[in-house]
Amino acid sequence: MPDSAKSRRDFLDQLHDATDAELEDRLNHVQESLFHLRFRLASGQIPDPKRVRKYRKAIARIKTIQRERELFE
């Protein structure tokens, strides 16, 4: 879950309320953040390596919602 949401449920509510364009923007932002996070992890600058997992799961959640919307249209 990216840092802007207070809880996982809050994050999911934000995703379900977002438009398709907002989801795409958020996906690009999270993917870019994960890219930078991996570099910082490799250099030992991250005190909490679990953040990588949170970002990967956030990407999966966003893609799942996008796929759900594709199937129901």
C-alpha cells in the first residue's frame, strides 16, 4: 500500500472510487516508486525492506481493479 493511504481498506476504497485515468496514473507512479525503491534497497538506504512488498502488492491490486473493469464493460 503506498504511503498516502492510512490502511489497506482505505487504499482499496480510493482505488475503487478512482477513474480509469486516475488508476493508470497511480499505477505508473507506484511502478516508478518501486523502481527507485529497489535501487535504494540495493545500496542499503532503506530501513524497512518490507516496503518493496507493499508496493508490489499495490501494483497487483491496481491491475486487478483495472481487469475487473475491463471484464464488466
